[in-house]
Amino acid sequence: MAFLELNRPIFQLVGAEADALGLECYVIGGFVRDLLLGRPCKDIDFMCVGNGLELAERVAHKLGRAEHLMVFKNFGTAHFLWEDLDIEFVGARKESYRRDSRNPEVSQGSFQDDLNRRDFTINTLAVCLNKNKFGVLIDTFDGVSDLNSGLIRTPVNPEKTFDDDPLRMLRAIRFAMQLNFDIHPDLWGSMPRLAGRMNIVAKERIADEINKMMACDEPGRLFLMLDKGGLLEVIFPEFCLLKGIEKVNGLGHKDNFYHTIEVLNNLAQLSTNLWLRWSAVMHDIAKPQTKRFEPGHGWTFHGHEDLGARMVPKLFKKLGLPGNEKMKFVEKMVKLHLRPIVLAKQEITDSALRRLLMDAGEDLENLLLLCQADITSKNPSRVSRYLRNYEVVKQKLQEVEEKDHIRNFQPPVSGEEIIRHFGIGPGPVVGQIKRCIKESILEGRIPNEREAALALMIELGTELGLESPKV
């Protein structure tokens, strides 16, 4: 009989209150799993055979959290926060599912019923809190063995586990990524057959799972595993279209599916920014639609950055991702992702650098990280050459910015000033003068200074037949 040490006083308190009510009580699931793995865990799930709500009320009262207790009677659960812990109580239950919903119909069940409904064996581990068996580990499905061998396995037939709640297919992949575990072959075999069931899952719940995996050290594995499980075609078919190499006259292009995965993994070594990682996922998403073979030149993807940027809002909505400034950031990164790389391949002009500084603004550093990650090739000397050129671009951007202050560019002369100076109303002439001033600064014909811009404004107005006020 195995015992686990439970050092925090809350376990003794819950056990004592359960004994007072005559209830079997256990700490179960992720907390036990992470305790055995030596991982920190702030979520504690208590399961009792009987009325878990009454136990929750007594414990919350003893801890001074009664007014913060949240009760969900339909699901037989109760929840509150205490110190640094997120605490949940549930009575042992059985679940049954309708074909059109992953929300179960819940009824009171036995300890074994509750274990049977859980997703994976590593989450069925339970530790008794009752005084006569305090600390005894219950391992009905050999979850400890699966922890030791690094295996994700379901406690019952995976077809039933996944059919009941299709989101568990994504959770299997998430646990495999977060814990660096393998997924049992039976689970892999079930996923493609049940992938279509993902359509009953709210897209926001899918996005939440995917974002957790995108935060892992090697997020590219996510798309390989989604593809292996037949889930990618259901969740993100546009990514599937990146697959494959086409050849004409012996000339082929890179497989953009694996290239994108490589870029994502490269970027993960440089940044933990979730939305920059999504930019890596989306950066070549329009290549299938823009792919052309040009005789004498080879394969081209002209305009894929512009089309890709236009696709981002629709893809974010479809994937359940936020349609706010985070989406706008990804849209911007996709649109600009070729600009630094193009500069690294050619003679760099100050004008091109000023335009990039103006367009990228405060997101320049993120853009440069994305572009660095996008330098992939099986030819090491080519990669080295591009990276050297890329460092030159970064240095020149810094020099131009220090000299011209173009980042987050604001015109030194506003439209209102032009209107006041020449005594005219709003109209196309005002926009024409503003554009000429902006272009003159970007081309280096005048410095990015107010006095120079005002002088050019007066000169342009005179050429257009406008009169300046007499001094």
C-alpha cells in the first residue's frame, strides 16, 4: 500500500470535515499527478462519495471563505480560492452524454464511477483523506506506471472517452507536449475516427487548449500531432493546405507545412510572446493560393504576405481567437514579414529603412525576431550568409532611427496647421501637402524636423497657388 505525504494543513481539515459528515473523501487528479512528478500545482480537486456541496460549505466556512464559495448545483461542484490555491469540491458522479453536446448529464455515482469518467489514467490517481486511511494512494488504472513510463492512456476504451468529450483528444496532445509523454497507440488509432466530433466543441475551448500548447518549448509539435490525429483537417484546414512539394521541369519548392513548423520552433527559442508565435503560424498561410510556376524563374508566391494579412481576421474568428489588438498585431506581422528579409538580400537604402521603421513602429523588435526565425535552409552556408546580412540590416536600422527618429512617425506638420496657415478648408490639397512632406522625410530630402517641414509646406503651397499670410 503506497502513501503520499500531504503537508499542507488543508488536507487534514478537509479529511476531518469529511469524517464528521461520514463521507469518503479524496484529493484526486492533477494535484496528485503533479505531486508525483514533482511539478508545482495550485489547483486542488477534492472528491467525496456523497454530497460534495455540503463538505465544501463546511470547509469554506472554517477557512473564512464562505461568502466566496461558488456552487454549481447542476454539476454537483463547488469552488473557492484560498491563499494561493484554486480549490474545487465534487461528489462522486456518473456522466452520460448526448451526441450533440460535450456537456454531460450528471448523476450521483460510486468512487469507481467517478474514476471511469476521467480522461486519462494519470488523472485517476486519488489519495484518501479520511483519518483511518490518510495518505493512502488509490491507483485503480495503473496511473503510476503510466507516469513512470511517460504514457498518456485512457482509463476505459478511448473510443468512449473521446466520443463522450471530443476535447479530450486535444487534452491528450497537450499533456503529451507539456509532460513530454507519449500517446498510447490505441488513442492515436481512435482520434482520426472521431475527429469529426470536434465540431460539437466550442471554438473558444479549442483555442484555449491550442494556446496552452503554443506556449510550450517546441510548439511546432502541436501541428504534427494534430495532423497525425486527423484533427488538423477539422480545426485548421488552411494549415493542411501548406503540405507538399510540387515539381515542374524538375524544379520544386519547399514544403511550406514543415517550413512553418520549423519557423515556429525557431521563434520559440527567441520569444515567449504567444501572438508572435501565432504570427509564425500564419506568416505563409496564403502561399497555396499565390503559388505560381514562372518558366525561366521557378516557383513564386507573389503577394502572399498581403493576402495572408487579409486572411488573418477570418482565421482568428474561425479559430476562436480574439479579434482585438492581438489579431491586429498578427495581421501586421504577416504583412511585413518579408520586408527585413528582402533588405538582407539587396543593397540597403536609407529610404527603405525609414519606411520599414515607420510601418513597423513599436513592433519592430518582434518583426525582426520573426524574420530571423524565418531564415531556414538545408544549406548551412546560405543560412549563415543571410544571418550575417540580417545583422547588417539590424545595425543600419538602429543607425537610421538614431539619426532620423522615424519610429512611430507622426508628421511634423498636421492637416489643421496647413488649413490655418493658408486659410483654406479641408480638401485634397491638404492631403497632397501632407503626403509630399512625409515622402520628402522618408526619402531623406529634408530632415524629420518641424522647421524643415514648415518650410517645405510653404514652398508646396506656393507651387499650388496658395497664399501664405503676410507678416
